[in-house]
Amino acid sequence: MHPRLLKTFLAVARTRNVTRAANEVHLAQSSVSDQIQALEAELGAVLFTRSRQGLELTPAGEVLKPYAEDLLALTGDARAAIDATKVGKAGTVSIGALETIASARLAGWLAGFRAAHPGIDIKLKIAGSGDLLRRLGDSEIDVAFCFERPPEIDTGETDLRLARRVVAVEPLALIAPPGDNRPDVDLAALAEKHFVATETGCVYRAMVDKAFAEAGLGKPSLAAEAGSIDAIAGLVAAGAGFGLVPRLAVAAAIDRGEVAELAWPGPVRSAEVVMIWRRRRVQPPALKQFLADIGEDFAPVRRAGGRPRHAASSRS
């Protein structure tokens, strides 16, 4: 199966239309049709069927799709690894992360990793958790860092192509307007308060809803919905209400006295930071080194004597 045929097959599978696929892969429509027919002849199976909605994958096409994605990714990885050797580089790792995690926890670790492995180039992309998972599934990034998604917002099927590891556990912080420095507050009192939170469907909002549900408080009474943790901290500082967020996102605001921190009395008091990457038969050397070097709580993994540990051999 030539990579060119697989690339065309995936374009048709994505667009469900020969014309749009032809534009995507820069071929004539007739060439796209010829390549699909050639692939079907090679495999001895029909890959697409027509419907009112466009071209649909047959059962054989559904089976081929993940293999085609992996084969093209492996081809690209091999080419990139060889190109890197030509310029004396070890390769590139493309990382995606939530802005909170990137700025508060990942940036310092990446600086140390880059110093230990100057031949590995780092690309860092900031996005929301849903977009990070999509980019990871489409091989646009190599590894993603986000908070573990509670089951109530992670309703899709488990993507078996992805591996995940918890790399940190971050405490939740209950923040209040400055001057509200009560040493503690009980659940009954919190049930009467208004909260500022992100919108429904966001991983941060799911943390709040889960914490309230586990505490027997039902859903929080909202004063406002905000699009970022910084906006939540700003609204809380202005007196709009309380907030429940990962502490790493508001530690600086707490230290500056812009918001007050209270003890959250509920049973759910932390959120897990997960590192997620795509399983491959052969991991690119740079990514293998990256995965091997990151330890719990974003600590560098080092050998005795202070030298970074070399990447372990792994197929996942």
C-alpha cells in the first residue's frame, strides 16, 4: 500500500466527497477515483459506498482507516528522524497543553529538558482540552498535557490509540474576594454563595460540578461564566462571587492578595494532570526521550550521579 494511496483514501474518508478530497490532496478528481480503485483492487475489498450524505466507509474501510493513519504517521516520523540526522539534530517534539499547565508547571520543566537535550527542538501549542485531544488524534501534536476529564464530560468511546499517564496531582483552591479571610467555611454556607465558573463542557467547570456533587451540594449557583481562569480570578477579586479552581492557576493572585484562599470543605480536593500520547509501534527518538525523562510532579527523571536517564525501550 503506497503512502500516496493511503493519503488519498484518508482525504476521501474525511471529506466524504471526491471533489473536496481532490482539492485537499491537490489532484484531479479522476486521479482520486483512480487511486481509490487501485487501493480497492490491491486489497480486494470495497472501501466506500454512496449515501445521501456522501461517501461512507464500508466495514473494510473502517478497518483500514486507523492502519492508514498509523502507516502515514510512521512514514512521516521516519523521514523526520532521517532529516534530523542530516543536520545533527535528535528531532522535534510537538507538545500541546492547557495554558494554565503550560505556564505554571510545564515551562520550567521544558527549559531543563531543552538544556539536557539541546539537539531536540520543542514546539509548544496552547489549546483547550477538547482541541488538544483532537490534534493528538490527528497527529498534529505528539503529546498533550491537560486535566483528567471527568466521566460526565468524557462521553465518547475510549480512544485505544492513546496512552495516558498521571504526571501531577494539583490541589483545588476555593477563592473569595480579598478581605474574606475566614479560616474555614462549611458546605451549608457555600450552598448559599454564588460562584464564577467556566462554561458547561469545559474541564474546569466539570471539576466544580463534580466537587459540588460529591459534597452533596447539587449544582453551584452561578454569578457568571467566564472563558478563562484569569477571568474567573478577576471577577472574584472584583467581588462577583467565589471560585473553585486548580491552585496552580491562581497561586500568584493569592500571593499578591488579589483574592483570598479559603479551605474547601468538600471531599474532592485535587485534580489530576495527565500526559497523553499516541501509541506507536516505533516511537520517534525525540518523543521516546521526552516520555522517559518526565517523572511524577513534573520532576526530571535522572540516573544516580545526576545524569538524565536515557529513554526506555517501549512500543506504547
